[in-house]
Amino acid sequence: MTYIPRLPSVYNLISLESVGSTNAEAKRLAAEGEETAPDGTLIWALEQTSGRGRRGRDWESPKGNLYTSLILRPDIPISEAAQLSFIAALAVYDALGNIGPTGHQVHCKWPNDVLLNDKKVAGILLESEGGAGGTPADWIILGMGLNVEWHPENTEVPATSLRFEGFPNTVEEVLEAYTRSFLSWTNRWLSDGFDPVRQNWLWRCKGKGEAIEVRLENETINAIFKDMAEDGALILDDNGTERRITAGDVYFPTNG
Ligand code: BTN
């Protein structure tokens, strides 16, 4: 690695040329305990050989894109851990706004994707351990993958990359911008709670008030995207009946 990214000092950066999955590596380190992997330990790899996505999917991870996993040990009940993935989505959103050229559309997509010009550019995978009976989790791993140089073709949800959309930035610049924004959103969350995060996510999300399709494990719902709840659940208006969705994939009628 030639250029060493300059991150805020709260992060303890571990840089790897190649790894199976930064989330798996972060879990392994986190399980060794707080001395090995304190809160703020950030695993960054140039490539992953077994990158993982949500719902057991693969995350193709060639060199050129950003792959990070942040180890967090916040003193919050596990039921609130999902809030961190919305913070990460806002951090990606702001990072793209801060480094990119103007004239691009960036949106958050429930539950935790970021879209650039209506195509997926980043995904977030949150994993945790412990937290039974309302106690804080032992650790939370916040994985984030962002397409810088490369994006997959022919995916169910269309994908893109920064380079394809005309962003000139390097992986290191994106990492620096993301970690700065993540820190600033985390500080706001610690002082003011989830509400400003939720509000800002709602202002920046795609499809609120519109018809969307939500694919669950055993059901597909076509309904109006009404709101995001206090706990991060998606609230739908299904022909006058309110439904709360906690896990699923969202599709927009026009482009998937
Ligand atoms: C998704 O949209 O399905 C989530 C994708 C998360 C991918 C990132 S890349 C860094 C970290 N390590 C992994 O194996 N996955 C996450």
C-alpha cells in the first residue's frame, strides 16, 4: 500500500491486502476481546475472496473497491444496534456529497443500501454477538462495501460504481470521507439519539410516499412506503392496512 489514509484518531486501522471477508476477520478479532480489538477497530482490505452480503448473498470483491468492517462496542441494547446501519448509510451519503462532483443523485434505500443515480453503489452488513435479555451486545460489526472502480453487471438491483458515474476519487479518499462522516453522525446520535438520524435518513431516502415492492422470505408486498419507524422498521400502507417490515428487499417499480 503506497498511500496511508488519514483517519480521525478514534479509529484503529488494520489494513490488509487480501482477506476472505473483513466482517469475518473483524468477528475473529472482536471475539479475542477488547484489548485485541477495542471499539473503533477498523478492518480495511483491498480485496476479499469470500465477501458476504445481506441474507447470505455473496459480495464480489475484486481489487479497486472499498471493503471495511468497523468493530463497535457501544453500551446500547441489541435492539438498538440496527440504528448503526442507518448511521453508516448517512455517512456514505455525506461522503459522496463531500468528495464527488456535483450533479449526481444520491439516495438511501431501506434497509441499508446507498444508491448513486438510482443504482446501488454501497451496501452495509451489520452483525453482532451477545446482547441476550436486553444487555448490550459484546460487539457489533459494521461492514460496508462501496463500488469505487468496479460494479457487478446484471444484478437484480442495478449496480454502479463511482468510476462509472464519473467520480475521480481513490479508495483511500472514499475511506477518509466515510470515516469522517461516520464519526460526525455517531457523535450526533450519541448526543441527540436516533431521531435526527431517522429524520435525515427519511429526507435522503428513495421512494417515500410512493408505491414499492417488498420481497420477504415467503411473500411479496406491493404497497406505499409510508415511513420508517423509531426502531428502523419499514412502515407500509398496504391498501389502508399498516404493515411493519423488519427484514426484506425493496424494489422500485421503474428500475428495480
Ligand atoms: C449488502 O448489500 O448485501 C451488504 C454488503 C456488505 C458488503 C461488505 S464489504 C465489507 C464487509 N465484508 C463483507 O464480507 N461484507 C461487508
